[in-house]
Amino acid sequence: MSKDKFTFQTNIIHNAQSVDRQTGAVSVPIHHATTFHQDDFDQFGKYDYSRSGNPTREALEEAIANLEEGVKGFAFSSGMAAISTAFMTLSKGDHVLVSEDVYGGTYRMITEVLSRFGIDHSFVDMTDLHQVATNIRSNTKVIYMETPSNPLLKITDIEAVVKLAKANGCWTFLDNTFMTPLLQKPLKLGVDLVLHSATKFLAGHSDVLAGLAIAGNEAIAEKIGFLQNSFGAVLGVQDCWLLMRGIKTLHVRLKESSESAYKIARFLENNRHVEQVNYPGFSYHPGFETQVRQAEGPGAVLSFRLKGEEEVRTLLEHVKIPVFAVSLGAVESILSYPAKMSHASMPPAEREKRGITDGLLRLSVGLENPEDLIKDLGDGLAKIKEVREYHDKAAGSI
Ligand SMILES: *Cc1c(COP(=O)(O)O)cnc(C)c1O
């Protein structure tokens, strides 16, 4: 029976890579070899040098291509290596249109590196199709999406942007880190290239730095393959193996974390210290209908707004469970402060304009018991009141 008769949950475990064809091993062998003996100088074998191709990396690349339903996968040493390599498809004089609340590292790459090579950019609110349409120029080659966006969880209508791109002869790239192919398959919606920081949900344990690119058609697959070998930021074999192991539990991890995220988001929206909760699982979220149409769920990341920096400080001082760190998509819940972390490379005025204010926190929900997390966050938020009363009292007694 063909494997595509089965569901994602089964395919993630039983795929072409699940049994080593040579030995029957149920875990992909790690091939450390950097070079491969050739029997004949007229005809090289499948592998010659590990930057160009390695059997362990190939197993991972085939697995992710299969899960994203693309034509070819490519593994890189980090998400930024994958994203930067993808941007190398552009040439001097080209223009790229980008989601305005794009990942901070991508923002830095576009504004501080690509600009030096004569590659121009415009940031737009990708949720506003009119803005997208009116900002496409004759030299626009790529429309770059991130949905849900980071850290505001805004939803872009993928099919609508793809339609605009195709009508204008542009490629579409999409950073699928927050959703993974379990929840969203952009290539099926016509996107040309999917990118991942596999460091996050795909690897899932805060112990592997990795990036992936998956091509939706042969034309772009050929370009990315050439650039992967030319630029050379490939993923090492140990990390390929760790990433494949992480992917095997993606379904169970993300399903559980998403359910907990929903409960926590509900709790937060009812807490009086929380001014706003951004979570695409709420029916009043402006992108809710689009999200329901194009994805299988809202995911396990949410953000919420407190009054300001002082309130954020109080909460962070008192919560015990989530780690306070950059990154997301791990077994442990991670609370981060975009203004000072992921978006620190964005000028403050740009940040504020995008809604990434000093009171905004992002929570990536892990695998802890959700009731424990709710209690912990509730206790931390309650301290905001105590601290404020203490300050008010101190001010009153002067
Ligand atoms: C972390 C992240 C990246 C960058 O990936 P690295 O693996 O850290 O290089 C890109 N996009 C998103 C959405 C991310 O969260």
C-alpha cells in the first residue's frame, strides 16, 4: 500500500527513511564521511563530497520534502542560513516585498545585508491585500510571508497573496516555523518555497540549531540546490539525525501544546492585567476565518500585552515554570520579551509602529501541565497588583 494512503501522524513515523535499506536499522545511520570513493573517473557515484550530498542529510531532506508535499528539501545549519540562502536567488536591482512583523533576524538580513548588494525591499502589512497589491513593483521578484506572524500572530491569506504574486510574475516564500507541515502546507496553496527554523517545533527540544527549505517546483529546487552547495551552510550529520528524531514526535508534541495554548489564552484574556491576547484560535481574531481555511489549527504560540515594562518585569520576576528566553517551539514553555529579544535589532520607532510595544510578551507553550502553567502565570500576574499598591502607598505617604 502506498504510504500516502495514511495520515500525517503515521507518515511522520513510517516514511521512506524509517528503515535503512542496507541493514534494516530502524534509525537512519549517521554517515560522518566527508568524501566518497569513486570507482570510475568517468562516472561518479551518487555521493562525492558531503557539502554537495550526504546520505544522512539526504534522509532528512527527503523526509521534510515528503511532509511538506514539496519536490525537494534542503537542510541548513540554521533557520537564518536557509532564509539567507533563499534570498540569494535575488540579484542586484531586484525588489522583495516582506511581511512587516517578520522575524527580527530576517528583518536584519533584508535591511542590513541585502541592501548592500543592491537588493531593495518594502515592508507591508501582509494582512492588507490592497497594500500588497499596490507595493508590487516591476522589479519585485519575491513576496516573503510569515504567517502567523511573529510576535503578533497576524494571519496572511496565503492563497490571495500567491494569486497576486503569480499575476505579477513573482515567487512566494513563506516562513512556516510557527505552524510546521502538521498544521499548514503552504506548497499546496501555491507557495514556491517554504522555509523553517527547524530549531523550533520540528526539532522541538531546544538542543538543535537547524534550518530547512522545501521547494514546491523543480525550477526553484534547482536554484536552491545550486545555492546550498555554493554557499555551503549545510547542516551537520549529527544535527540531521537529532532533527529527524525530533520530527518523529512532532504530532504528539504540537497537538498537546496547542491544546494547552488555547486554555492559557482563554485564561489570559480574562485576567485584568492583560490588555490584549493575540491568538489565532479566538473567533474574534481578525484572521480567524483565514486561519481556519488554510491551517489545521492555531498553534502553540501566543502573545499578550501588559501595561508596560514595569508590569512585564514584575511578571518575569515571579513566574516559576516557563524559561525566560528567546526561541520557541520546545518541550519547555518559553516566555520571551520581543522588544528586548527577537526584535531588539529593530529600531524602537519601527517596533512601536508594528505594535511590538514594551508591554508585549510572547509565550510558546510547551508540554507542562496547562493547569500548572495557568496557576503560575496567575500568581505572577497577581503580583502586578501587589507591587502597584505598594508603590501607590509609598507615593501616598510622601
Ligand atoms: C527562530 C526563527 C528564525 C531563525 O531561525 P534560526 O534557526 O534561529 O536561525 C526564523 N524565523 C522564525 C519565525 C523564527 O522563529
